[in-house]
Amino acid sequence: MDKFIIEGGTPLKGTIAISGSKNAALPIIAAGLLGNSETTIHNIPRLQDIYTFNNVLRVVGAKVDFIENENTVKIDPTGVSHLEAPYDLVRKMRASFYMLGALVGKHGYAKVSLPGGCAWGPRPVDLHLKGMEAMGIKISLDKGYVIAEAGDTLKGGSFTLEPSSVGATVNLLLASVLKAEKFVIKNAAKEPDVVLLCNTLVKMGANIEGIGTDKLTIRKVEELNGVEINNDPDRIELGTYMIAGAMHPENELTLTGCNADHLGGFPDLLRKTGTKVDIDGSVIKIKAPKVLKAVSAKTDIYPGFPTDLQAQWATMLTQAEGKSKVTDTVYFDRFSYVPELVRLGAEMHNEKNTVHIEGKTPLTGASVMSTDLRASVSLVLAAMVAENTTEVLRIYHLDRGYESLENKLGPVGAKITRVEDQ
Ligand code: UD1
């Protein structure tokens, strides 16, 4: 298990290229299973979650070729015959559950293990299953596996997601585009990841109305063809590096390959801290203020403040002058980073789904342990401004979602070394 040794206190100056989005890649890779021919996707990040998902596709019989030096993945779905995604793989990553929609949506049958993934709070899949039932799919549970069965055609119907869910919207789209006479998803997720999936499916031949709105109407088509498409840039990686750019008074970062349209109100929120944020097409420049102002935040569904930036924002606020709070309304239990930051010297505590922060506190290096993907990157952010040396243990979480983190931050001034922890 690898760990990072980070010597803090060095300013960040220079350019970082933003990678393709992990969360956008997974649904479009799954969509590749619905085609009658090969799908090629560019700008796929080299991340553990992508390797895992590719393996899930291979297990069911798809040919997946990941041309890593080009960040391109090719999916040939014509050999799919084993309609089962096993626990061994699905437990590693929650999004493997997209196999349920993709397999039943194309082949009329799927047996998929209930998912694992990041360990924060309860993360149910009830909406995925109830939505499929509303479409006419027969769902049963057998020893930790979900079995989904559909005939050639489903009547469809409508289903309201309460709360709005990215994963359920993705699964219901995958399940319905080739099967449902007419299916309406109400309160659908509007995240860019869902929009990219819809546009990909339409390019493959699907009939979807309302793309980008919270009401998606799907009417089945006879077949879908393989396509060649580009994945979106990673808005969470981008947001993380924007936050990194604000955390030390001498920081100045240029971030390239960005899509600022996917950030919602985030740039304006960051500007309120005194940070300079200049957006010029796909390039975003960040200049930290001399004194960072404390700005509270509350997560919400897109285009609101993303829960996937909650931990990083709260970490930044430990370096801001004054009291602030960060509330997570999407996941109530995503604060495992708080006690770790307290060990570094942060003054913060959480009550229910809100973390209260008092800054600015000097942070001092210690050994800390990451417990999920976004928590672990937050510890790296903290370590980069802490005095002395910090060890961030169990960075396999981080490798699931941040492509070449130390190779991106090293050249701009961070002192991060990866070592194998015995
Ligand atoms: C996706 C992202 C994750 C992000 C989250 C919210 C991927 C691979 N992961 O996760 O990084 O943090 O969106 O932006 O894209 N819910 C239910 N029942 C369900 C499904 C969800 O109650 O069946 C609830 C969840 O508990 C949560 C809310 O819906 O409170 C939103 O979750 P959802 O959008 O589904 O998150 P994921 O798709 O799992």
C-alpha cells in the first residue's frame, strides 16, 4: 500500500493540465455496451476506477482496449455473453452498478452484485431498482446480487427520483434506451456527466428529449451504433486544483484543458475568498490572496456546490481568517477527514452534516490516514501548507480518482514523494 511523504510550506507556481473526468467516463464506457459495434472514447484518465471498470466489462465478454499513452479506450461489445458482474469487482467501485442498466438494457438480463465504493454513510441503490421496476423490469435479490429481467420490449412509464440521483439517472437511461416504449425520468440529475451520457447515446442513435433538464423522456430505438467521442474534463479535479491554488499566499496556478461551464457558481464562490480567478476559454488562472477570507458553503445538486469538493473547501477554510461552516446536504456523513485535519492542528468539528471551522490555524505535519477519495486529497492539500513533513497513508483511495497527482503537483512546487508502505 503506497503512502505520500509531503514536505509542506512550498508555494505552487506553474501550469497543471486537467485530465478527463472519471465520473463522466464511467457512464459512457457503460454506454459502449449498448452499441452493435465498437465505441472509441478519448480523454479517458488513467485511474484505478477506470482499470476496474474495464475489467468488469471484460468479465462479461466485451473486448476493451485501453490505449493508455493516448488516453483512449475502445470498447467492442459484440462478444458480450456472460451477463453477470461479480462481487469481487463490483465491491471495489460503486459505479460498477451501471452494469445492471447496461446489461438488462441491451440483453434483457443482468445479475450484478450490490455495490461497494467510497465508505461514507449509507449510499443506497433503491432508486435504481424502483425506477427499473417502474419501467417494467423484474427485479429480484439473491445472496447479495440483484437480478434484473426484461423482455424485448418494456411498456415503460415514469419515475420520479427523490432525491435527484446521478447514478440512478445513468442506470435508468442505460436500461431504457433500447427497451422502453416511453419512459420519463422526473427530477433527473442534470450533472454534466449525465448530459454527456445523453449526448453520447443520441449520437449512437437513441431518442432522448429534455437533455440538460430535470425531465428526460426516452423512447426506444431498434439499435444503437458504436461512436467516437471525447470525454469531458474532470470538474472535480479542476475544482481541487483551484482550491489548492488559493491555499498559500504566494500560489499562482494556471490550469489548462478546463471546462468552466461545468463549474456552476464555484468560481464566484472562490472569488469571495479574495482569490483571483481568471477564466479565458479552457484556461483558468488562480492567484491566491495575501489573506484568505472565510466563506461558508453548502453542497447541492448541480449546478450547486458539489459534494465532491466539500472536504477540499473545508480544508482550505482552515487557512482562511475567521469562522465559517460547510454543510453537506447531499451526503450527511462525509466528514472522515475532520479528525485527521485536527491532528494536523486545524480547529474544526462537525455537528450532524455541518463542519464548523475557525481559522487561520497553522498546520504541522503528522501521519494521517485517508478514508475515501476526496478526504484523501484534502489531506494532501493540508499537508502542502503544513510545516514539516506529513505522511498521508493509504493513498490507494486517491489513485482511484486523481490522475498522476504527485506528477502534476511536483513540477509546480509541491514536495510529494510516493513510497511503498511496508
Ligand atoms: C455520484 C458520483 C459521486 C458524487 C455523487 C453526488 C460517480 C461515480 N459518483 O455518485 O462522486 O459524490 O454523484 O454528486 O459519478 N440516493 C438514494 N437512493 C439511490 C441513489 C441515491 O437515496 O438509489 C441518494 C444518495 O444517498 C445521495 C443522493 O441520492 O443522498 C445523491 O446520490 P447520487 O447522485 O446517486 O450519487 P452517486 O451517483 O452514487
